[in-house]
Amino acid sequence: MSNAFQKCFNLKYPIIQAPMAGVTTIDMAAKACIAGAMASLPLSHLDFRNFNDIEKFKSMISQFKNLVADENLEHNVNLNFFCHNIVDEPTNLQITNWVKLYRKSMDLPINSNEIDFNNGNVSFKAFERDYALQDFLKYLSNEFRPRIVSFHFGHPSKSTIEYLQKLGILIFVTATSVKEVNLLTSLGIDGIVCQGYEAGGHRGSFLINESKDDENLSTVQLVKRAVSELVAMKDKGIVRNTPFIIAAGGITDSQDISYMLSQQADAVQLGTALLGCNESNASKMFLAPFAPESRTRMVEIVSGKPARTISTPFIEKLLANFHGEELPPYGYIYDAFKQIRRIYPELANFILAGQGFQSVQSGISTDRKIDILGEKLR
Ligand SMILES: Cc1cc2nc3c(=O)[nH]c(=O)nc-3n(C[C@H](O)[C@H](O)[C@H](O)COP(=O)(O)O)c2cc1C
């Protein structure tokens, strides 16, 4: 097993605490960093074109640094963005279909006038078209350099990749297929997060447009195929350096981690395993065990992109009432759902979690959990 990943970042464990939008807190990331893992801060909720959001970002970084309180460790953080293609605003038909679906599924008199169809997840690609990118890059250049900047749902432009790499920042991108691994490797990406079908949260696919074209590779199959693809690309002289391979999806204990490392993954990225930790925004959901028959589902119609979530009556009703109608695109539809959830938090349950959700432990701090998982690897 290679320990190149740990050496590169001077980490105690070959573990990345997964960025989990809405769930990861600054405290959680700081605890992961202190434990000796790579911390991640999800930033997909921020619109860098907006002055207030830039200030929020700066404040997140200073809170993170204060909590870590160690200059040698504070750079061990991965800033995570969504990098999906920019979509058009929803049409009236899409909005009408959405309202009908929610009225029927929730049995409530929902009115389209009550909901603002705003884009709640602005893509990094939109910042690249704006001065926002320059401000962000200037901040990284002059104020604070994270070790990693990562992207989900796609990759930024070649010039952004090269600019960040010149600053000494490594670029990681999620892949769910061999085709994506191939493309990212030829772009010179430094780390590929191989996200299997078991994984919680949104699938980071960007070359697969329709679910029917998705091979739904498991984490281990994707890792194995990625490793052999990289060997082949190097042998053929297509690339000189190969990226780190990170296994993500369904990894819940030390044995799972060891197995992924034995399959030549350089590190693992843990999401679901940390959901119940004290610092997680989702910890309350995992205080009581789930019924043994509880299950997860891959659901596209809540956010507009396939995401693994725990099945709830709300999810089942939505799925039963949906018959392929056109709905608003990602970003807009997800924000509309979040508005409904704010009004009816008990009714609109969308709990992102992977297939390993039954083994989530609660009442434990993130640093302790990482230590327990990591110590057994040494
Ligand atoms: C609640 C939740 C939110 C997530 N949000 C993000 C995110 O903001 N950015 C990202 O790159 N990945 C996100 N993911 C995916 C994780 O990075 C990772 O691929 C996944 O959690 C690994 O599978 P596991 O959940 O089985 O450990 C999320 C996962 C979960 C469970």
C-alpha cells in the first residue's frame, strides 16, 4: 500500500472528511483536521458574485483557523464547489408540474406564488464568467491557501486548474465512471474522488446525462477500473503523472478502509460514516436507530440530480406521483424544495445518506470517530 497521499499532505490518516453541503459544520471540519485527516468545507451554498457571500466565506476560513489553532495544520483543508453546467431558468410548464406534484404528494394547497424559483446552487462555472473568480483567486493567492480545492458535478476550465496548481493547490474532482476518470486524468487533475453507487448524497457524474446511461459502478469496481486505466495511460505515455485515487461510497469501518487501500486507493473519503457525529448538522436524525427494513433510494426529483437519500413517506409519495413530467432544473427545484422544508420541516424529509446508513454512530465527536477508524489502520 502506498502512503504517498499521507506524505504529500503530512496527514496522520489516509482519510478525507467528505464535504457535505448542509451537514458539514466548521467545527466538524476543524475536528477532522485536528485528528489528522484532510478536512473539507463545502461552499456550494455561497454565490461568490455576491459581496455578502464573499464575506461569509472569509469568516468561515477565519473561524476554521481559530478552531484548528495550529499553523502547521490549518492548511489541511479542501474547499469544495459544485461545478455543474449552467442551466436556464425554469419554464412556466415546469413550475406548474412541480406545484401539482407537491400538492398531490403533500396534500397541501401549495401555490406557485408562495415559492420563489431562485437558483440556490450557483455553479463555479458562473464565477468563472464573472469578476468573482478573480477575487476568489486573489484571496487564495494572498490570504489563505488550502491544500485542496475540489469540484463535484464537473471540473473548472483548464486555466483555473493551472492557476490554482501554480499556487501549490491540488485539484480534486469527483468521478462516477471510467470515462470521467479518463478525462480528468488527461486534464492533469491531481486527485479523483471515485464515488461509487453506494455513496450518500448527490452523484457527482458530469458526462452521464441520463440515469439509463449510468453503469452505477460500485466504489470498489470504480477504484479497480480507475487504477488499471491510469496504469494503461502511463504505459502508453499519454500522461506522465497519475492522480491520487480516492475511494468514496459505502466505507463505514476500518476494514472497509483497509480493503479500499488494498485495492490501491490512495485514501478514502467518508461521508455517511460521519453523519451522526456531534458536530454534524444531521446528528439529530441518527440519535435513534432506523428500523431494520429502512432503506435508501436514488432520487432525482427532489433536487433535480440523482441523490442517495433515506426513504421516507414524503419521498415515496413523490416517487409514486411522478410520471416523467418536466420539472425545473437543478438549483431552482432544489431551492423550491428547501422553501417547502422550511415551512413543513416534519413533512418534507430528504435525508441524504449512503447505503451504510444503518451503521452510523451517534454521540461521538468527529475527531474521536476518525481516530477510532484510523488507529486500526496503523
Ligand atoms: C449529506 C451529504 C452531503 C453531501 N454533499 C456533498 C458536497 O457538498 N460536495 C461533494 O463533493 N460531495 C458531497 N457528498 C458526497 C460525499 O463527498 C461522498 O462522495 C460520499 O458521502 C461518500 O459516500 P458515503 O456517504 O457512503 O461515505 C455528500 C454526501 C452526503 C451524505
